Amino acid sequence: MDSTSSNPQAIVACNGKVFQNGQIWSYCSGINDFPLYYGVIQKISAIQVAEQETKYKLHVRRFMATRSPDDVVSPGVSVGQMRKRSEHGDSCNTRNTERESKTVPPHRNAERKPEALCFPKEGKVFQAGQVWSFSNGYSDIPRYYGRIQNITLSQGLEQAPELELHVGRLRVKPYQKDVIQWKDKRMPIGCGSFLVNKGCTIFPPSRLLHQLVRQTSMEGNECTILPKIGDVWAIYQTWDPSYKLSDLEANVFDFEMVEVLDDASDFKVLSLESVYLCNRDGEKKEVLRAAKSRTSYCCDDEDGVIFTIKKSKMRRFSHWIPASKVTNKIKSKTFKLA
């Protein structure tokens, strides 16, 4: 069964073309490869067939010749100047002979800022207002957050278009009650209440790694990210608020992956271990499952693979790990890493 996802406002094709609503394109009739016809993109739709790659369709309204000399456009005119189009008819193909030319509003021109960017092969869709995680250079682990404030499309002379994401970094909200803070204020914070910086940093799309869903969204530039039931997080195996950023960058800390079982008062978690399972084709896949035991040097007050992390020690949560639940032949719950 086909399922239609939310309609994107812009897509990037594999051949480097960028399609947006309001753009004017030339196309051929199918008899030959000469682009003798023109049309304006009215809509972009995404159709997902079960277990198949997402397909995109462009809904184009064809241009029809008019008798008015004011509508003549020479081949050298840029796309932004081609603003005359037909007003009548709801479908892409129409045979009405009486037409009225109308100027396309400025916000429908090709030069406008895209509202969304879709990358089908990577499974990413970027929109203003989303919160994404990213790394900070010394490792590929996404320990930092930012909110997309704006999306722009820039193109130099005879150059491929460049997509730019204007991201406001998230900084932790100061003076959070009953939470033990890092002594080194440069240490990254994985969960808590955050404020969005007013200034923006321009990121390429490849810099943003994982989209996060905010548990609490408030007015203005404040949001909350907390571990919730079913999430998989990496935590510091042993934790002390005196840890330093220099030690983190030197990879001197050990981490442990856990599933959040309860988040009502404190965080009840289950320790996970990494194993490899073979699929039907004999290919090995890394998955996470409930650990049988934990190392001896874990925190003294934690007994067994299920233990509790107090909310006052939430700084122990390092970063969220995208994972989906799967079940193998022996009906054992595992997590497939995204």
C-alpha cells in the first residue's frame, strides 16, 4: 500500500538539481530531447511504497502562449524575471482558450528561501524550528544541540547551489535546581533545560547528525530535552562532577549504553550490551540487547543490570543514541542502531 508523507517544499535530486515550489523549468515533450516547453512547479509530493525508496513527484502547470505581446519572454531572461503565467485552471493540463496573465508574487520566485530541505538517501528532512545534535570536531559523537532558525540557498556564478542551515546553538539554562553541575563549565550537557542563542552559526547539512524531539516546548527560545521511556542513551560508566573537557577530548572516560525504563521521579535504566546477529543473507548487524552483567568498577550504589540514576545526577547522561526496537527468532528484545 502506498503512503504519502508530508509534502516537501524543496528536494535535492541525485544529479545536483534543486527543485522548489514556484520555480520555472523547461522540459521536452517526449518525442525528442529538445526543451521546447515551460512550466512552473506548483507542488512537490513524496510517496512512500512499503520497503521501497521514497519517490518524489513534481506537479507542474504548463505555460500556454498568449496573444499579448507583453507576455513574450526572450531566451536570455532569468528565471526571476519570468513572472507571467496563466491563472485559470486547477489541474496541470488545461485546454481553456481564454486566459488572463498574472504576476507571480515575489515569495513564489526561485530565489526565495526554502522552507524545507529533503535528502532522501540520507533520510533527513530539515525544517526551521527543528532541534538537531552535532559534534564539535574532536570526535564524531553528537554531544551538542542547535535549533534551525533559517534555511537559505546560495549559488555563485557557474557554481552548484549551496544549502546553508542557520543554527542557533543551545546553551544550558543556568541555575537549575537540584541538579549537580559540572565544575568545568565547558563540559557538554546531554539533557536538561536549554536556551537558544540569538546568534546563528551556518552549518552545511552534513554537519547535523540526529534530530531530537523536545519533550517540552515553551514560549520563546527555551526548550527541554530529557531521557524518556524507551530511549537509548550513552552514560558515563563512572561519574564525577569534577571531570574536565580535556579528559573527555582525550577519550579517557568509559561509557555505557542504557535503555530508559522509567522517568517518573528518577531515571530507571537497563544496561545494554553490543552483539552481532546475522540476517537472512548472512550479513552481520550490530544490535544492542540487555546486558547479562556489568563491570566491577561501576558505581558502588548500583547493583545489577537494572539501576537508578537520580535526577540530581542527570549530567551523567552523555548523549542520545538513535535506535529502533527489533525482535529476533528467539523473541529477545534488541535495539538496532540507526
